[in-house]
Amino acid sequence: MPSVYIKTYGCQMNERDSEAVAAQLLAKGYSLAASEHVADVVLLNTCSVRDNAEQKAINKMENIAGDIRKNRPGVVLGFLGCMAQSRGKELIDRLPDVDLVIGTQKFHRTAEYLDEILKGKRDKIVDTAEEQGSEGTIREHLLNGNATKSVTAFVSIMQGCNQYCTFCIVPYTRGEERSRSIEDIVAECRQLVGQGVKEITLLGQIVTSYGRRGDVWTAAASEARRRFSTDNAADTKAPSPLRSAGALQKTPFVQLIEAVHEIEGLERIRFTSPHPKGYGDDLVEAYGRLPKLVEHGHLPVQSGSDRVLKLMHRGYTRARFLEIIGKLRAVRPGIGITSDIIVGFPGETEEDFKQTLSLVDEVEFDNAYLFKYSPRKDTPAAAMLDQLPEELIEERHARLLDRVNEIGRRKYEAFIGRQVQILVEGPSKKNEARVMGHTRCNKIVLFDGSERHRGQIMDVRVTRTGSFTLYGDPAIVNL
Ligand code: SAM
């Protein structure tokens, strides 16, 4: 059987999709190749969020086509994922060596399409159509039967996005929100915990919107009605769990966290990526009462200016964002807060940008990912007239990066001498003599250790810091 090499660009969702495609191909008898130079099939799983991510994948394919295809004409080349979805056949027009283009709702067809191409039944295949009953597609992402050696795992809970932020291509590349059922997700998590997984990250484009559409929401609504109908009879016809009674109501996302929390042997729960709008009081309260939910929140703020937030269609104000951060820090002091920020959104004035700088000062993020605004095809922001010049975006990006790094450095240095709890994930990629883990508030920690530490929850005393990294020694318990 042929061997396949899959290279992934972009987010954890894409990593997860690549794992699922690899599992699907392994099940059909393919082997995994160590590099594109020895593979019979080369697949690039792509990202579209910014233009440079697209260019990287296109350049890579150009090199592969020019280099590898020249010597081994039988190699099959394919694009998968977000850029494949948004560009479709255009990719083959531009790179005629490409045989296969598979969109985000068709990953589960990869083996079938490769088979047709390898057997010479079809020459080129482009499939970016929507999949009917796409929850089934998500089910294909399960890695059933493929035991993991890792102590951490990602579990896809939903796909797609209905937020339509004006800068973002995701609703167009990933389609409408679709959620798996709580039972399905819990069953997958149980299976992973049975294989030794101790930390699960619930994954989705906007995880806090989990279950708001379709069956999960309806099931959650009837459960909430059943629970609260005796409290307030007038509210029992309310269509959503949030409105169905006087007591604090729970969104399907919080109900899902509660269900996963009950799994014995699971030590930590994380999730990514959420939307600040999704941090209602029920989620904040969950941080206060569910010990497995770690002290970390990634809240992509995008801008500190209300004017820009409105143009972006973010659905919250600066004041509301600060209120959420205050509430989270009140229920979980020491919680790690990280964010995404876009610099140079169309029409961003110096005053707007200063609002972002002052928000960063006020919140003191543990880290923030800064993105230079990149116009995306068919998004409303790309058509806005006042696009900023590249040099101005570069200059603001550098100013903001200095500020974020300076705050991060101070925050990380404050850990020196302190004891932190980490889950040891395995050897460090750069230095085999060291092992790596994350604190509950999501900071990377390295210390001299070995394979026997993998999977252990350990206390480590921090001795020094590097760039967004802590170094330490296993703590000695004083009796
Ligand atoms: N859940 C996140 C949210 O609340 O919007 C979206 C995750 S998105 C895949 C990752 C990040 O990419 C966004 O938070 C945003 O900062 C950045 N991003 C998205 N579209 C962008 C664009 N057109 N230009 C620059 N950065 C962008």
C-alpha cells in the first residue's frame, strides 16, 4: 500500500483533522511517511485565516511539484482543509500538478478519492461541497481503535461558526455551526482517559457556542425545563435553557463541561477557542466550582476600541470584556488570561490603537497572539474603503508586541521561587534530557527529567524564565 505524508498549517482544529485523515488512511492500509521526499501521496492541510498562511502552503506545493514530482511523476499531490474549501478548483488551475482538492466537510472522503486517483479511475478531484447531515462528518474525526500514547488529547465538540465577524473567513470555510451530542463527546473522552489521557482540551471554532443550534440545544432546553419547571411555571415554555427559570441557567457548553468533569481519572479540562460573548455567569461560576477546569482562559479581544469592536461585529464592548476578566479573576485568583488581538483593522485610528494599548496595560495578559490584519476574500472588512498601509500596521504591531512581551516577562518572572503544578507531557522537543509540561494556568515548564515522569502531576519549583517559558526543579516536600 502507498505511504502518505500530511503537513498541517494553522490551528489545533486543523491538527485534529490531519490526525483523523491519517487514522482513516492507516485503517485502509496506508503507511505514514517521514517526509514528502519518500511519500507516495503528499497532502497539505491548509489554513485560510491570514494570507501568509495560504501563501506558505502554496509555496510549499510549488516546491514539491517542481522538485519531487519531477523525479517521481507518480506521486499524488493534494490540498485539504480551509484554503482548499475557499479556493477550490482555482488551486488546480494555478498548480496543474495538484490532483486532489478536498474541502472542510469532506475529509472523510480522502481515502476513497485517493483510491480512485491511484487506480487511474479519475484524474483530478475537487470536492468542496457541503455535506448533508454533517454531524456524521464530525463523527469521522474520532480516532477509534487508534490508541494514543499522549497524556493530553484534543476532542472536537463542534465545527463551523455563525459569528460572522467582519474580518473572518472561518464561517465561509468551515460552514454553519454543528455540534456533537454530549453522550458522544463523553464516550470519546472516557475512551481517551482509559488509554491514559489525563488532560482533555475541548475543541471547536467557537466552543462557547456549543449546542446552541440543533438537537443539543433542544435536548439541553428540555432538560433545563424539566429541572426548573417547579421553580417557575410561567417560564417553562421558554425556548432556551437560559430563559427557562429564575435560578442561574446553564448553557449546553457548561452542561458539557459538567458531564466531562464527572469522568473518573480525568485530571484537567481545557477548551479552545471560545468567544468572549460566551463567558456568561454560568461559565464564570463553573470555574469557581469545577476543580478539573483549569485556571486558564483564552479570550480573544481583537481590539480595545469600542468603535473598532463594533465594526468587527464582535458583540461586546471594552467595558463588558473587562467585566468578564474581573469576574474570572474573582472566582479564580491567578487565572492565566491570554488573548488574540488584530492590529490594523480597516479604519483603525491612532486613538483606536491607543485604546488597545491601554486595554493590554489594564488586563495584563499572560500572553497575547498579535495578528496583522489580513484582508480575506468575501469578508465585509476586505471591502471597507479605509484599509491601512502595511508600514503603519507593521509599526503598530511592533509597538504592541513590545508591550505584550514586557508584561509577559514581568508576569513570568513573578513565578521565580514559586511552586507550580504541572502535568508532564514528555521529553522536550529541543532537549531530550528535559521534560515538558504545562501549569494549570497554561504556562510551559521545563525541568531535567526522564520518560518515567510522563503522565505524572508534579510540583515544580520555578528557578528561572525564558521567553514565555518557566524552568524549574521538582519541588522537594518539606515534612
Ligand atoms: N474564536 C476566535 C474568536 O473569538 O474570534 C477565533 C479564532 S481565529 C481562527 C484565530 C485568530 O485569528 C482570531 O482570534 C483573530 O485574532 C485572527 N484572525 C482572524 N481573521 C483574521 C484576519 N483577517 N486578519 C488577521 N487576523 C485574523
